[in-house]
Amino acid sequence: MFDRLMKVTFFVCGFAALATALSFAQEPAKLLVAETSVSPVSPMLYGLMTEEINFSYDGGLYAEMVRNRTFHQHWPHFEFWTVVAHGSAEAAMGEGATGPSKALPKSLKLTITGAAPGNEAGIGNPGYWGMAVRPSSSYTGSFYASTDAANRVHARLIADDTGATVAEATVDLPQSDWTRYSYTMRTGREIKASSANHLEITFEQPSTIYLQLASLFPSTYNDRTNGNRADLMKMMAEMRPHFLRLPGGNYLEGDYINERFQWKQTIGPLVDRPTHRSPWNYQSSDGMGLLEFLEWCEDLKIEPVLAVYAGYSLRGDHVNPGKDLEPYVQEALEEIEYVTGDATTTWGAERAKDGHQAPFPLRYIEIGNEDWFDKSKSYDGRFEQFAKAIRAKYPQYKLIATTPVKTSSPDVVDDHYYLTPDEFFAQNRKYDAMDRNGPKIFIGEWATRTGSPTPDFGAALGDASWMTSMERNSDLIVMASYAPLLTNVNPGGMQWATDLIGYDALRSYGSPSYWAQVLFAQHIGDHTVKTAVTGANPLLFWSATVSSGDKVLHLKLVNASAKSQPLSVDITGVKAGAATMYSLHAATRYATNSITDPDRIRPVTTTVSVAGDSWKHEVPGNTIQVIDIPLK
Ligand code: AHR
């Protein structure tokens, strides 16, 4: 329902018709690049935006292997859990009216009426479309239990197809009230990496056992406890991001006010997190809580762009500015203190208690998300109230509004674009002529939406054309983040088509759009230089930036037409010799990468000979080129 296009005026149809009607130039087009600096490139331009959508965290980045570990998904159906009874064992599961904490007051009650060593009974979990198991690897499990008799527990990772145990551990359980137990299991060298595995937790003796928070983790990026999948973190690092916009998106707002991202319920021990329903229709474990978001930033050496809930939820509930809004403003002020306060502040001390003594860096705070949807028109008043309170306490931070406001002046306004390739081509010049005296622009969500689950090459062309526009205008556009970033590609895993990176439990891959972003972000200068193109086909897009320190010109050329574009290039100050060129090309716009064919479209590195200031060049059809040209 939110799959809507941006509130921009299109002149797409006319433009597309013009593009196809024109016969492309046979003569080389002229590309002039002057040394004259035009404007600075924002050092924060490229960043990340994610939320709990498409199983981005649970079943994605957040490395937890157990699905529905707190049994809260559609309570009391114990979704994804089954009774396991080996041999003559017998057991049943039902609702447990007791739990290990105030946040988790209920549990799974396992009644074992028959069991013995070798004939154990217990429960099984299939993970998020399987559990990835690799050779010579360790897995750390834990669970809370309350038992009426001593027991011996077996935790096993079992291959779905053969029933073979690929890793196991035992835990001795005394008779006791709620207690946390943990174990480690290790796979042998001989096993094959596979996601066709499940977890069984079984017991040797008949008894009644209450279970809660059954968790299992592989090793994680930077070996963080409760951490992230290494492959996905590495893919994000390749994108050279500068920030993470967190925690969403719609996920910040929730469908209803009580389903918003309540940051206080996402911090501290996992057993104190009640979990909540995401607006994307599944239960969030909240294992990816506020501190985990911040540590993810720390691991990638990027800064958080903190979005605070601003009194509007997706189904239309809103809080009136004034007295009613005060608790939400207070909630935001405390959240900022949790992120930035030192350990002498109330919430800074709470963060230190949660394991992170040092405050996190912060410069940008976003008030709400997509408040142009708010039919009550309360955003002006809500923004003003938040801005006044935040600026009074934290004058150093830049405030982002999610739609233009009249009553107060935001430092930045967040514009979102979800368009087709043709629509992005038509928008390419939009910001070139825009007034530079208003607030700066944050393009907090953008994507060319063709291809599913991940973008096809047509989308990569749309994205690359848009990036040339953002780079040319990055004196105005200070930050940009593609959305959504992640999707689990299993059936039922995706709620929003066209996501930059796809994965299952074991594998991950970058879409053509991902590789376009990697190329653009890895080769960007600190200022733009003057460019002019004449005689080119209307689907040629470009930007030129210079890295002053390295003396390199980064020339980006996007030929979104199917025909080759010859160019006669004139660039002043070039060092004659070899320049490195990175190309992304596909035969058609429909070509793409997938989980089973992840490398079909990848950047190819070659060199081009640059014969001084003037030289000939050709950009094949359906091609994105990034050329690093050494300067004198
Ligand atoms: O990126 C998907 C959704 O699109 C975001 O949650 C929301 O902000 C936008 O409507």
C-alpha cells in the first residue's frame, strides 16, 4: 500500500517518446571537462538505510539462527516449532503461563511423558528457511528453562535430508526455576556448507519443562555477541557508506502508535525485550535494538542518522502538538542522550551499563518518517515542538524534516524517490537548477524499481543515472541512501520488491544496482568540475568529480540506450597515459543477478589510453563506466 511513487511532477511520457524518436548521433558527441571547480562533494553523500522489512534483520543481517525464539509470532501457535519425539518418546507442547522476565511472561510448556537416553523428546526449529552450517565452525546456543526435575539436554544441528547430526552439545539441567543455560557446538571438517539443517533441543527424562528465548548464533562480524552476519556486513562495507539512517522507514512509525519503534524496549539483555510487531507483518525479535544499530555503525566506521518517532503512525493515528506530544518529545530527548550522553547522564549511564561506555558520534536527527502521509496536517506543529526541544538541549545537531514545513526551518529535508528507469532519466536535471538558499536535501530513500527480488540491469542504469545527478548536485544533496537495502529471497521473505542485496540463510549476492553503487561510492572526489556534452543520445548521463589529494578525475558515464555512444573527449590537465576503467554492462535491461547466478553482472576492470587533453572514447549501449583519470 505504500508502494507509491514520489510526489514529483513527471514529464516522463514526453521524454521517453523523444528518446525513442531521436536517431542517435553517428558523429562522436563532444564531452568537455574543465578543471574549474564547481562545488564541493558532500563527504557524507552515500550511506545506508534499512529497517525490519523483507527479513532484513531477523532472518537476515542479525545472525540469530532460531526463528520465533520467544514464541511471540502469533502467540500461542508456536509457529516454526514442532515436537520432536525419538523412538518411543512422547511429548506435547502448550502454553506456559510463566516466563523468565516481565518482558517475556509466557513460555512454551513441554510436557514429556516418555523419554530416555537415546529416545529423547523435545522441540525442533527450522530457522529462517534453514540454518546455515559450515565446516569447522562454532555455534553458540542458549535458552531459559524452568523445570520440575533434573534432566539432560541435547542440542543438535541436524541435516534435514539425512537426519545426520552435524554438531551437538549437552547441558545438564538441575531442577530449578527460570535459569539461562548456554552451550557451544562445533562442526567437523568433513561437513559441507549447507542451509538444509534444523535445530533440535531434546531431553532424556520425562518432566515438565518451561522454555523461553531459545537462541543459536554462528560466529559474527567482529565477533560481536548478538552480532551480525559477516557476509552482509562485508557487502555493506564495500559500498563505502558514511552513515546509517536508523531505525526506518515505516518501521520507525509502526502501524499504530503502540507498534512504533519503542527504543527503550529494544535495549538491555534480550530477556528484557518484549519484541514487537513490525508494520511489515511479522514479529520483530528486537535483537537488533538501538545499541546493536549503533554498534553496527561503529563496526563499519560510519555515523548514525537517528530518526526519532514524531507522533504519527502509518494507519493514520497521530498525536496533537502540545501537551499530548510532550511524552514523545521526552522519549526522543532521552534517546539522543542514550546515543550521545556520557556515563554521568541518566541514559548515557544506561548505555554504559548495556556495555558501551563511550558515547556515539551524532550529527543528524530526523523527525519522523514520510509525514506527507499525515492527513491531519499536524506535522508543522509536531516538527516545531520537537525542533524547539532538541535545539534547546542540543543546538549542535542538524534537524531533518520529512516533508517541507512552514513554521520552523529544518536544516535538511528528506525527499524519497521510488521510480522506473525512464522516470529517473527524466528527473536527471531536476536538482541542477534548484534554489540553493533553502534547506539541504537528504534523499533518505531512493531506488529504481524494476526487477524482483533484486533490481535488474535497467534499474542499475536508472540508479547510475540518478547517482550522476546526486553527485553533480551534492553541494545541495548532502546525503542519500538506497532503500530497501536487504531482502531474504526465500518465498514469503520479501514484502517490497526491488532490494539491493539478496540472500538466503547461507548465501548472499549483489544486484547490478549494488555494483553500480559500489563503483560510484568507491570512486568519488571532493569537488565537482565543469562539464558540457553536446550531440549525445538523450540517455547518456555523466558526472565528473576530482579527488584533490590524489589528483584523480573520476569520470562517470552512463549510456542507458541500447546503442553505443562514441565520444570525443576534451579534458584539461590530464596526465597522458593509462587510466583505469570500471565497467558494468549487460546485453539487455532485463539481465540480472540472482541467488543461483550471483555473478552474471559484475564490474570489469580495464585500462583506457588517455592521449593527453583530447582523446576518443566509446561507451557501449547498456553500460555504466567509471574512469579514474590521473591529473597533472
Ligand atoms: O523502503 C520501503 C518503505 O518505503 C519505507 O518503509 C517507507 O519509508 C517508504 O514508504
